[in-house]
Amino acid sequence: MTYEKLISLCKPIDVSGPEPTAIGALTQDSRAVEEGDVFIAVRGFNVDGHIFIEDAVENGASVIICEESYYTDKEVCVLEVEDTRLLVGKLAQAFEGNPADRLTIIGITGTNGKTTVATLVFQVLQQLGEQPSLLGTVAKRIGNEELRSLLTTSDPIELAADMAKMVETNSTHLVMEVSSHALDQERVAGVNFDIAVFTNLSHDHLDYHDDLKSYAASKKKLFDNLDDDAHAIINGDDDQAAFITMDCSAKVIDFSFNKALDVECQILSNSIEGVVTRIGDQVIESPLIGAFNAYNIAEAFLICRALGYEKEAIANALETASGAAGRLERVQESANGNNPVVLVDYAHTPDALENVVQTLAELKQENQLLHTIFGCGGDRDKTKRPKMAKIAERYSDKVTVTSDNPRSEDPDEIIDEIMVGFEETDSAERITDRREAIEKAVKDGDHHTMILIAGKGHETYQEVQGQRHDFDDRAIASKALASRNSNQNIGGS
């Protein structure tokens, strides 16, 4: 990065201090500043980066980019700009050599389904001979390397660095989830998406967004910024579909399972073994379970069609694609005819939980009992807690309310707020300890029982009072099944 290029990109209102002799890396973390680096002060939603300018200067920054006048006796160049948040993404890309321009980028947004759709597309592209990368809730996959993912969508500087690694490892495509927070906070500014996908929109993140209208508006940003040569894949059955595509310049492809749109779809069969869908004139047999996954399959199929792949090849790949971890994932156990069926799912919103429990209620056998275990995360939208109780009660034969990630809240107080939603106060058991709740359900169940453990899915931790402790629903359920089998074997010997 040259000084002239930096000035051209920033278009500063005011420039003060000496021209830097060297320009190092770009950072918005003053603690990471090294000699010669460029520090950009971004106003966060909890912390204003401007209060750390002095620290950045002390650590050796050669350039400060900020939104307010700053004067110092130190040898540092100060660029005053209108909006650092809008600028940081574009700068991050430029500092890394604009890697986004060398990738075909697919962005997926919506309340539910992002992770499954992104993972399906990633798996299909692999089978079609491409070298895709994946960024999302479950993991980052860059080339052959899998990294832990802390955010659905990373900050702009980390995102640009990840893209640079993808280019270095010869990735051809990037499939990424794009959260409403990321869109609202301009984390993907500077990235041109080739394909954008809208899955659906329902009650979530209202602790962050003021209301559903604001939530939808943040999602809409992804489509407002598409070029006219891009594609927008839209779930036409969602109430927000028309709003999302208003003013969208891209080629819009909307699909529906309920009405005549660009692509008409149909569920041909749906069982615990998988779902068979017709998308246009293409039939796809998938191991994924449930009508909601038919939408995810349709979106993955249409993404790959928009990329130019033949429909038969896409269908063949989807028939073996397993989707995302922790999304109606069956916990495997050693063969035992008396074991309950145990499924783990990430459903942590009212809409997602309803999708899953309604599906399982419809698919269970006549003499089978559906036992739902769920909780709600702390420091998040409290209004959804009683709503999720009503949904669990409506479709389940038995409900256990437990902890999710209580974070800084008292887990028992969270459960109190959930319990308000039950019509029958004794229709749900409450067990605060999540491990105990899972182990008891597995122990008490039998081959007439289907157990859904909802809320955490792929997560391998539980967050309590700022600390993350090892906790994996799948591992705990698997161990409980093994213990159950061992006890039964001992009892029968």
C-alpha cells in the first residue's frame, strides 16, 4: 500500500502530520498495532475506537484514520474521514490485494437455513471438482484447513485476510453466511457478491434490531448492493420476499412450493429417512429431513444452476450431501433395538423450533413419543422465550426446559421466563443442568421415543458468566446412550 493509494481510497476531509515513510498493516485493534501500521478508529456498538487512538500512536502507528480532529506532537499522519465504518471494508480489501475480486462469492442471508444452504453448496461444489472455501456459523474452511468460527460473519479486516488465504490456496469459490449484524455494521462493505440468497425472515435478534422492519431492512442491504450481472435467489414463500428485492438490480430468481413463480417446487415425499423434492423439472432425493430442508435444498440447487452447472450433476451431488453438523443430526449409537432416536438441532428461534418440532411430530410413528429438550440463550431477545414454550408444548408429547448458553443471566430466571409460555404449568419439566436433562431423557426413553435436543446444535461449549466450558449435546447424548446400553447388558447377563 502506498501513501498515494491510501489517500485516494480514504478521500480525507483533512490531513495533518508528516507523510509516513512506511505503511504497514491495517488494524482497528490498538493492541495489535506494530511499528508503521495503520490504525482505523471505528465507532463500535459497545466501544468507540477513537478512545484508543493514543494507545495506537504509542504503539507505533504511522497513520491514524478517524472521524474527528486529532492533534499530537508525535510523528504520525492523521487522516480525518467522514465514516470509518463504511471505509474499513474497502481498505481491508485493498491492503490484501483485493482478493474478493478473484473469487466467485455466494452470500446467504436469512433467519434460518443459512448454515445448511452454505454447507450444501460447499459440498456440491467439491463434488463438482471445484475448490471452494466456506465461512459461517459452524466453521471456516479455507482450502484443506478447518478453523473455528467465532462469528457468523467476521470483521472486514479478518474477512479480507481470510479471502487472501483462499486465493493463495487456489480456492475458486467462497460460500459465506451473511448475518444481519454484519450487514448493519458494514462488515461486508467492499465485497461484490456474485450470488445473494434470501432464505426467510422470522423473529430473531430483536435485542439488537429495534423491530422486525429494521431487521428486514438490514437483510435487504445485501440485495441493494448487487450489480446487474449478479443473481438473487429468493424464497418467494416468505412474506418479506417482495421487500427484500425492491430496488435490486440483479437478476432475481424466486421460487415457491406454494404458488407459481420463476421456479415451481414440490415436496414429493417426506420421511425420517429424507425428503424428495421436485425443483422445476428436476427431482432430488436428499438424506436431509423435513419440509424446511426442502427449501434449503431448492436454494442450494438454484445457486449452483446460477453458477452454470448442469442440473443432473447438481442433483446427483445433493443426493449424497449431508448438510451442516448439528442440524437435525442423528446421534449414532451401537445397535440396540430398545434405544430412543436422538436428534440434535441448532433451532434457537421460535420459527426454527417450530420447523423442527412440527416436522418430527408429523414424521414420528403412531406409537412414538416426541420429547423436546430446549432452553433460551442469555443476554438475547427475551420476548421469544414464552413463544418457544408455546411451540414446544403444541407439537411435543413431553417437554424438558433446561439451560442453553445463559451467558451473564441467571439460568433459573431464564427458565422462569420460558415457563410463562406454557398453557399447562405442569406440562413441562424443568431441569436447569443441561447435561442432567439430556442424560435423564435418554435413560427414561425407549424405542418408542424420539428425543429432540434443540438450541445448541454444532456448538461444543456452554457459555456461563463469560466463560466457555466444554459442552457438546451430541457427545453427551452419545455417552448417555452408551451408558444405557451398558446398563441394559449388565442387567440382562
